[in-house]
Amino acid sequence: MTTLFDTMTGSVTQLINPGQEAFSLYVCGPTVQDRPHLGHGRVMATYDLLRRHLRNKGLAVTLVMNVTDIDDKILTKASQESTSYQAVAQRYEAIWWETMDLLGIERPDATPHATEWVPNMIAKIQAMLDSDAAYVIDDGVYLRVSRVPHYGLLTKQDFDQLQPGNRVEVNPLKESPFDFVLWKRAESTEPGFDAPWGYGRPGWHTECVTMSTEILGSSFDLHGGGMDLIFPHHENELAQAQVLGVPFARHWAHVGFVEMGGEKMSKSLGNTLDLTDAVTRFGGRAIRLAYLRAYYRSPLEMSDATLNDARSSLNRIDNFLDRGDAGDLDDEAISAFISALDNDLDTPTAFSLLFDQVRAGNTLFDRQQVGAATAKIATVRAMLEWIGLAPSQEALMVPAEISQAVEERDRAKRDRDYATADALRAVIEAAGFVILDTKDGTQLRKSRA
């Protein structure tokens, strides 16, 4: 039985019904106005793990992840760079996908972009106006939280005690401090869209409730994101679904914060670590291992020390795999590994089982018991493949300056300038790469040192 902690019920619950063959998952994706940070990577790696796990168990999994390609932050960045908001969104979305690829995160089945779904959002907003669940004021359209049957069901907060200004927008024109924007009016000189109640842009909360239900259906299996999205984003998505009479997500799951020095990592606090840079320095597999070996709902401290330790752990695994060929699988060990993941994605236990196999296999090799040791290699490989950490799944990000050094070294070798070639080799190796001189030219791989 596969279980997962459901934020709505506050308990670990059965995720898959008996006989269920397909699974639908919606995960809130990026607002493409900057490079991704380590917190983004953790959320994506967790849902990639869940998707792989369910698929490996035989389910047909459909993953939808939105891309917010217009909002105030994107417009601000476009203004700062004297370019269009489309150019900003396209540039940072490309960086997002390149970085996710390097983490071994598989692409979603659908990536709806907010700008492509505005007519659908307008239709939903109009439906909420028609039912008197929403109202128009000077700066836009707002949802009446008083019309939501169970507002706060997901957040489990006492909203009577939550003061305006504390994650609640202060606007004296609103009927209630908790009412939230569905449509934000804009000046005619700003990017926007025509709507019956005025030119403007849709609210963020309306994007996801529209795209999720229209792609996956009015009821789908799981809605996911980071814990920072529980309120107000997911609570306000759920509120719209309730007033529209839509069943919406059957389960909700949220990934814990990434921290630096014990403090939540966020752009608003200015303490984010750039994920793309981290992948360049440590490798995608090492960062993925750092994410996945921690329990997904717990805070995760990320630092150079954390990532160096993850890289060392990955080296231990890979060095073991290099000791021999794969033999027969240990079915009992594989079963225990899968059972750990079935239990609310208990990756700490799963990785403990994996490293038990590594330790036992190394001991067997040292004792010259090669046959038994190769079974451990096969088992470890199968575990890594299950969670997307197999060596063959690693992509390599090479900084531009290292690529240039490789080209210059190749040129120096052709010119028989071996002193320069050796000096450039030292530069490349100091950056953490191993040079492979092959008949097809120079190739690089990450050093395991």
C-alpha cells in the first residue's frame, strides 16, 4: 500500500485505491523571472521521485506543471533590462528546464503557460461573479471568502487571529481583508488582456485552479508544491474550486523548506543559493542525492558542507559499482527498499538500505566472494534506477570557461605546444573535471575526488 502525508487531513493516508491504474498529479511550477534556487530543486526532485515510484509500480502517471510567464516580478525585470516580458520569461524558462534536466528531473506531460489560458481564466472569473461569489472594485475582481464553505480547511489557521498585512493583502476597498484578487486591473500602457470588467491580468491563484482542472479534470489525485504555497496560494485555489462546485484535488502534499543557517531559504529574505551554480560545482546527481536522502517533509539544511558530503556519498556508491559486473538481484532487499518508499516516501530508510548493500558488497569483494558481491552491485543499481540516480542518468554541465579551456588545449596539442596543453589540463582538473582523450576527441566527466 502506497501512503503519503495529506496536508488536508493532517495524516498519512492511502494514496492509491485498490485496482487503480492511473494517477494524476498537478505541481505548481516556476514563475520565470529569475534563475532557480536550491529550494525549487528540492520540490521538483521530490515530485519526480514520487512520479517515478508510482510509475515503477505500474501506474500510468500524468504530471502537469504550470509556468507563470507573466506577473509583476517578470514585468519589473523586463523594465530593468529594457526588454519585453516575453523575452525575460523565455530566457529564464530555458534556464529552468536546462537545470532540471541536469538534476535528472523528467519533463512534465504538460506545461501550461499562464498567457495561453487567459480566456479560460476569464470564463471562471465570470462564473464566480455570476454566482455572487466575487465582486468588482476599482482595482480588479475579488473573491468573497465569506462565500467559501470551509475557508481555511487546508491551512488549519484561526483566520480571526490572522492580522491584515501578515500574508494578507491590505486594501481598504475590499469587503474583507481575506478576499483575494482574481483579476488585477492594469494601465493600458502595461502588458495585459481585455476582459468584461476591464483590461488587466489574472491573479496567480486563478491560474492554477483553471489549468489543473481543465487539463486533468474537475477531480484529480494529488496537488503538490512546497510548504510555502499552502497559504495563501493553495488555500485560495481550493476556495475558488469550492465556490465553483469543483471537487478538485483528492489529496494535497507539500515539501519542506530548504534552509541556510537554520533559516528558511527564500528570495524575499535574500538568502537563496543559485541551483544552476550548485549543479556546476557539485554535479546534478550529488544535489539530487542530497535532496532525496532527507525526509521530504522535514527542513533540509543546504550548504557547501551538505553538498560536499552528498558528493562523497555518491562517490562511495559509484566506486563500489566500478568494482565488478552486476549479478542476480536480491529480491528481498529490493522489496524492503520499495516498501520504505511506499511508506510516505521514507527515503532515509530507503537510503540506509541502499548503503547497507554497498557496505556488504565491499566486504564481500575484500573477501574475494565475487559472486555474492555482484548481487549487491545489481541490487544497488536497481535501487538507483528506481529513484533516478543511476550513473547513466547524470547529465554534465560544463561552464563556458571550461569549454573554452578544452578548445584551447585541443589547439595547443595540435600545435605541439605541450606546456600550454598541460597547464590547461591543470585548470580543467582543478575545476572538478576528468579529461578523457578519445579517438572522437576530448570528453569530460565529473571527478569523483
